[in-house]
Amino acid sequence: MDSLNHKSLALTRGSLDNRIIPAFDYIQAVLGSEEKTLAFIKYFGSILTHDLRISVGPNIEILKQIGVPDSNILKYFQYQPRVFSRNSIRFKETVERVTEMGFNPQRLQFLVAVFALRAMTKSTWDKKVEVYRKWGLSEEEICLAFKRHPWCMMVSEDKINGAMDFFVNKIGCESSFVARRPALISLSLKKRLNPRGYVYQVLLEKGLIKKQTNIPLFVSSSENRFIDKFINPHKEKIPGLLESYEQKLMDSRR
């Protein structure tokens, strides 16, 4: 038993000296302070088991060489460290692909696009492209949407279909309208689009708004602004509109 405990202790010390302490030191060098490092480890403790000088260091260097600002690397490393812990050859291929798509390395969207492409296989990408194409979008429009808002390719196929159905069939927008505003795809269908779609249909039927009146503002504005701009001005003409809207919101949380 003593021999087994001795071996376990030696293994623990070895891991501490050879992996955990060097990883901690590397993270602290990147983040710049012990306080930030401890907060980081609180959420991504498992990363301490990696040799970051080998798995992360070369990838950060690849980004620096093409002009990605240190501030963007730091910001993204704090929230998505695992995107940097990849095979350097494949990571470089992804970075080159994002560059070829026309992303500006100086902007944070560049790293968002790298993360998006690293997070899915080619077959998953192709399936989502096919979903968008079924809604009438061209390859060019899909690529443009990805450039404007890379997260539009990170959502599920069901979410893409649900959002496109909402804007195209329920609101009456052209699919190209959504492609030019791909951030709309990321909005929650259940908690945001459907409740506000209800208000939109009521106001439209009463002739209080015109069809497709500033749809991005209608669905993207904050809760208070939405109520102030689209519900409160019509409270006298449509009694109970606010209450009905709030009930829709409550139903969406169940």
C-alpha cells in the first residue's frame, strides 16, 4: 500500500511540475495577471492538463503572423480557449480558409469565423449550406451572410428552418432580406420571434403599421424599447395588447 501511495504521489508531483505549473505560467503570461488566470481556470480547469506551449503557442503565433491584434487574441482566448488548442496544421488551414473568404484579421469577426469553422465538420457545413439553399439563397449570399455574422452557420438546421420560416412565410420577407441581416437567425424563435410576430400581425391587421415596417428594429430592439415603440402608442386602439404580449412571453418560458 505504501508503495502504491508513493507511486501516486510521484505521479501527482510529476503532473504538477511537468504539466499543471507550466500551463498555469503560460496562461498567466497570455492573460497578464494572476487574478485573470485564476478566474480563467475556474471555468476552463481541464486546460491545465495540456501542454499549452505545444498545443496553443504555435496557433497563437500563426494568428500574430497574419496581423491578428494581441487584444483580440487575448479577448477570444479568455472565452474560447479550446479553439486555440488544435493541431497546428489544421488550425493554419482554417485560418487560411477564413482569410480567403475575405475576413479582416484586424477584426474580432476573424476569430469568430475561425472558431465557427473549427467547430464543425465539412459535412455539417455542407448540410447547413443546403438548408439555406432550399430557402432560395445562392452560394454567394450564404458566404456573405457568414462574413457578416459567422454564428449564422453555428445554429442548428432546425433553428435555421424555423427562423427562415418565420421571416419568409409569416412576415413575408424575401429570403435575401434575411441573408443580408444574418444576425436575425440567432434570435430565439420561441422567446423572441414568435411573441413579437404576434404583435406584428395584430398591428398589421389593424392598419397601424405597414408590411415589413423596420423588421430588424421590431425583432432586435430591447424589451423596453419594443414596448415603448410598438405597443404603448397603440394601447388605446388595441386594449389588452400588452397583456397578450406578456402572456406570450410567459408561455414561451414554460
